[in-house]
Amino acid sequence: MTEFRMPALGADMDEGTLNEWLVKPGDTVTRGQIVAVVETTKAAVEIECWQEGVVGELLVPVGQTVSVGTPLATLLPPGERPAEPAPVPAQAAEAPTVDAAHRRWVSPAARRLATSLGVDVDVVSGTGPQGAVVISDVEHAAAHGHVAAPAASGKDVAGRRGAEMRTSIAAAMSRSKREIPHYYLAHEVQLDPALDWLAERNAARSITERVLPAVLQLKAVALAAQRFGEFNGFWRDTGFEPGSAVHVGVAISLRGGGLVAPAIHDVPDKKLDELMADLTDLVARARAGSLRSSEMSDPTITVTNLGDQGVDTVFGVIYPPQVALVGFGTPAQRVCAVDGGIRIATTVQASLAADHRASDGHRGALFLAAVNDLLGEPDLLEK
């Protein structure tokens, strides 16, 4: 028998609240299956199980907040069945077995629906696992005219969540600057070859099929990280641990404030169209507060792009336990020396924040040069 534990969903997470179980004892689970939903200060995260087996016992009830690493459930080997629960003593059977407050625990999807429909979730009876309020409960309540919660309460909740998120981010970034010996490098990248190539590629496509320049940047960083492995991985207690693949974390600003950096997996192996679809989907789900645990725990290197904010250069703070972060500023026309002459070219400032325990400035310079070379030959990014 093994235990399924609360995963670490980022450097700024110490605990999470179990909002919904999607399995029950006796269910067979497969690798990658979503088994629960956990609420963090940033989002509702779908928790995946990476072992095959049979659910034995659910150890944490819906609504309980537990620390990272806490056992959530037991898993039995495939084919085994959980033992029958012990008979409930007569005296215990006469007592309430479910706390009435459990009936007000709300799944993230149900809470979002309640907000959009104006339903007061505090008066909704839950029919989900362990009394959780699920989508069908909200729909039923809306059909029967339950009154909406006061608007001020929603603002108070949003404000409280925003404050909690800023506290979590502050703790993680303070840890990063305290523990990681950062060094910073910057390089001016000429974008005209990539932009011209992309414009020609997009010309015959509909708006929904077009690829954005940010996708070229993600692919270039991923290929460079694949080539220079000391920037792709984690610094653990035992030293540097290289990533088994390149999973690029994408820094995404949230509409209510704050930031998340979930991963797009196996970026070097994906075509640009696939990466564009992945990026669009990831941004939409991040801002809707619906991410997966692997996306939050797997990034091996992070990219932040502040081009739409008008800044020339961004020098980011590394997300521990990662060892590198790449930033891109605003593309702009600048006077440049090109092939022995002076002309106006579109350039972008690419920056690298790296962990000096895992790499040095010489290798960092080669890494940024590789990003520059790849963006200068965009055909290489399509492969």
C-alpha cells in the first residue's frame, strides 16, 4: 500500500485546502488521472495521481486545509479491493456523523457558477462527496430562487484572496533572494528575421490560427535550455538536479492581481501551432483559476514577458527550486550597427537571471547567445 500526498504546487505554497474528491474508495486510478481539486491562494488546482492502483481510504475530508506532503489517501496495488469499513457502534450511529458546516464546502467550479448566477452558496445544500456543494447544487438553487449574497462579501473575499496571494508571493521571492546567489545578464536580440518569417507564415491563416511572437521566444528558450542543461533543472539539498525534460513555466498575470507561472510540457518537441494552442489554453485556465498539479510543480525554467507593459528590460527573481528565469521586454525599433552599417532594426532585450551555484556568467552568455541565434533562424524553431 502507498500513500497519495498533498503535492507542492509552487515555491509559494505551504498548504492547500481540499475542495473536492473526484474518486472514492474502491475506484481504480491510472497515471495522470485527476483525483481531487485543491484550493491554493492562487488558484483551484486539479490534482493528478501518477501511480496506478485502487483507492483504499480517503484520509482528508473535503474542506480541510493541510500542509504539503500530508497523506491525502491510500492507494492499493492494482486488482486489490479495500477492506470493508468497520461496523459503526450503536452509540456512535445515533450521533451526527457529518458536521453541518461540511454542507457549505464548495467546489471551485460551483463557486464560480454561483458568482455568475448570483446564488448565495451559504444557503445551498451540498450533495457532493462529504457534503460538498457541486455545480448541480448551484443550478438547483438558482432554479428555486435563492437570494444572492451581498455584493460586499464578494469584494471582501476577493480582497482577502489578493492579500493572501501577495503574502505567499512575498514569502517565496524573499526565500529566493535569501537563498539563491543570483547573477544577471542581458542581450539585445534582433527580431526582424523572426518577425518577417512569422508575418509571412501567418499571412495565409485566419486570426485564430496565427502564432504570436511570444511562442517563438518560448521555443527558443526551450531549445537553448536543452543545449545548456545547467539552466534547466532544480537546486536541491544535494545539489543541482537536471530536468528530465524541458517544461517551460510561463509567468501569467491574474486579473485580480498576482502572478502564476504554470508549465507547458516538453516544449522542444512541439510544433509552433501546438505551442500556440497550449499557451492560449494555459492563460485562459490560469485566469479562470483552473490549473493542474503537474503544471504548477513541473516547470524546469521560467519565461516572463513584459513586452505589453512597455518595459525595455526585466530582471526577474528565480522561482525556487528552479535555477534560471528568462525575461523579454518590449520589442522596439532602435538604431543598430548591422553588417558594418547603421540602420533601424526591431530588437528586444532578453535577460537571464541564473543561480550561480549551478552555472556561471560564461555559460550564461552562451545560453543567451543561443537564444539570439535561434530567433535569428526561425526555421529552426518550426522543427
